[in-house]
Amino acid sequence: MKSLIERNPLAKALGKLTSEFTKEDIKKYIIDNNIEMVNFRHMGRDGRLKSLNFYINSEAQLDKILSIGERVDGSSLLEAIDAGSSDLYVIPRYSTAFIDPFSEIPTINMLCYYYTNEGQILASSPEATLKNAAEKIKKDTGYEFYALGELEYYLFGPKDENKLFPAVEQGSYQDSAPFTKWNDFRDEAMQLITMCGGNIKYGHSEVGAIHTDEYDMEQHEIEFSPVPVVEAADQLNIAKWIMRNLANQYGVNISFAPKIMVGHAGSGLHFHTMLVKDGKNAFVNKEGELTETARRAVGGYLKFAQSLTAFGNTVPTSYLRLVPHQEAPTNVCWGERNRSGLVRIPLGWRNVRNMAEEANGVKVDIPAFINPQTVEFRAPDGSANIYLTLAGLVTAARWGLLNNESLDIAEKLAIKVNIFAHGNEKFQESLPQLPQSCATSADFLERDKQFYLEGGFSPSLIDNVVKKLKKYDDAKLSEIVFGDKAATAQVVEKYLHS
């Protein structure tokens, strides 16, 4: 934790972890450091962080906004808010405070929860839904849900007319400069995200590289470290906000869209998950073997995988990504280290010798750490509502822990082969399929509505997600755009910043 305190200026100055911040801490920092503005950041219906700006003119004003928040027009921010009684409160969350890296005026940002006119947290908001789900699984099972996201994106750079060191299409995974042109952008983004409270594992270039007459497009990834699930969602949303602002400063476009061009790698937002109790990872035992708890969680993810796409794959181009042979899932199944599965058990540090000692020929003491073995859910993409997708995964894991059926599901849908390989066509066809459109995803969400309601989702939230997905009317989109580059480009452009 020391390194986090050193990298986050607020935590360093206050000598505290961000989770320990109080109102008085924030006040003290603002006063001691001549901070002039406070921005409340809250999530809108479009999945982007909104902003309410306060120029601080007195300590009394600062104390007031930190204590009781402010009013906003909820009907202009969220679905299902009646314009006749649309006022909501936005209440700051002190643990999310960070210095705005883009403001010339010294500014502190904080994420907010929405509250109703009766002073209750807005149950239909995605943030409240995730908070509720995290508290529910802890209460019912004793486990704390941890998560991390793999944030993939494309940068649209100007065409390299000199054609020096061109990136290889579909072959740029973990490439280095000069064959990638945007390492510096990624490095700066990682620095800013860390200073704003993000806990990053690593970054690298991804497989995608697209050359057009107008742009050279590069795909990159920033992967986070596992943290409590609400914190994981906050970090990802702040990261997307930072990266869009940084791209704007660079004068280039950035997109987290699921598909940029047919035939090229799409961008996913894979979520790795972990259940923790008493400071130990419940997904592996002392011998490093996968536990029954892990298999139960997997069974929960598989049972509700089709309806989880309603939160994790929210635009028509999501379903142009979920196609065979692009390391994107199409079937409901799972396996260890198998990238053709929907749920994957990635390589962990199980049953290994002291590799660093052997590689270096000197004694290496390995520090104590929580076994980082995770269970990865690979369907979501950059269009995901991050709070709702994670809330859905938490709710599915809770179901798996509490229902023995989850073990049968995990046993039935386990795979040990590449389902896309020649000769496995019949096996692939025997597996349940993920939806192939927003419209179908909405149907599955309606089918599983009661499950989500029992997990703490509000009826109005579910109804509005279904309504939004069906409004796309995209059941035949794949047929319409197949082989038509102009039609595909038009659809991609429409959802480039979803």
C-alpha cells in the first residue's frame, strides 16, 4: 500500500489510504493547498462522467457542499426520472477524491452517488446497484468480491506517410517502439490514472493494427489490479475519462468501441474476478488448486451469461465483435487458459518453482502475497455499463455460491479444446450461444428479470435497459452489413464513443 500512498498526492499529503478519507481530510487538503475548485463527477445515462463545478469562495461554502451535496436535474441525466419531479441530490464520496490533472485551476474531483428527494440513495442508479450487490454477497456468503478490468482501446493517429517501421496488422501484441507509435500516450495515461487513485498492473500494445487511407490505428490495453469491486468500477470509469481528455490534448481520437473494422481485432473489456475472505483468495486452496468456491462462481456466470450481455455489450457493434476466431467468445462454456471460452481460468502462480532464483542464479526471497488467481469473464466490451456489468457478475457469483446447481452447470459446460478448431464444429454447436444482437440480449434479460430483482436490481432499471436495447432493432444487423464496407463503417462511426 505504501507505493499507492506515494503516487497519489492526496493520500501522500494526508498520510492515509483513500478508503480512510473523511470530510475533514478533504477540507484540510483543499485549504492547505489553495485548491480553488471542486468538481462533482457523476455518471450519466450515456455512460460518461458528468461535471458540476464549484468555485470555492469560503470555508463555509466548502463545508456545505461536502456535507449535503447539491441538487441536479435527474431527468436530464438518467432514464426513468419524471421531469415533473426530477430533482436529485449528488453526494460526494470522499474516498474517490483526486486532483484534476487537466484543469489549469487547482481542482479536486470526487465521484458522487445520486440520492432522492427523500434522502435515500437512488436504487435505480448503476452505482447504487453495484454497492447493493457487493454488500449483499458479503452479508449472505461472507465473501468480498474483488475485480479488475482489461481496458482495450484504439488510437486513431495520422497516416505515417514515410511508412517507417509499420505495425503488422493482427500482429502487434506487446510490440515496442518504433513498431508502435503510441507507447508514450499509454505511459502518460498510466501515470495520470495512478496519480488519480488507479491501481494498474501493466500496459502493452494489443494485437490490433489497422491501416487506412486516412489513419493508422493502434490497439493498446491497460490492465488493472484486483481491488474491491466498487473501487474497481470507479477506477475504470475515471480511467476512461482521463484517456479521452489526454487524447484530446494529443489531438487524436480514442475509442473503446467493441468493433472498429470487420476482420480486425475488436476491443473487449474483460473482467477478472476473485472472492476474498480473511485476506485469502477463495478461488484456490493451499496447493494452488481451483476450489469448489471458484467452480460455483463459474457456474453462476455461465447460467446468467446470456442476460449479462445486456449490461456488458450494449450497442449493435458489440455483436460484430462476438464472432469466431477473434479471441472473442460466442458460446457459453469455460476452461483453463482457453481463450475460446466465455469464462477462462488464466495462468496463475500454481505449482511453480522459484523461477526468479533459477533465472538469475542467486537466492530470491519471495514476498508474501495473496494468490492472484482469478476467474475471467470475457464477453463485455468498451460499451459496457461498468457498474451494472460488475453488479451482474457479483449477483451471478452469489447465486452460484448459494445454489448447488452451479456445480452441475460448471461440470457440463467445461471445455478442454479450442472449440473453433477444425473438427470441433459439432461440439461447438452443442453449447449454448451468446446473443447475436442487442434485441436478443434484451430477451434474455427479460427471461432472467426475477433473478436480478432478487439480487437487488430495481425493476425500473431492468425495464429501461430492455427498452434501450430493443430500440436499436438490430436483430438483422449482421446480415445487413455483411460484405458492405460502407454500411459497416457507418454503423461503427455511430457507436464509436458509446
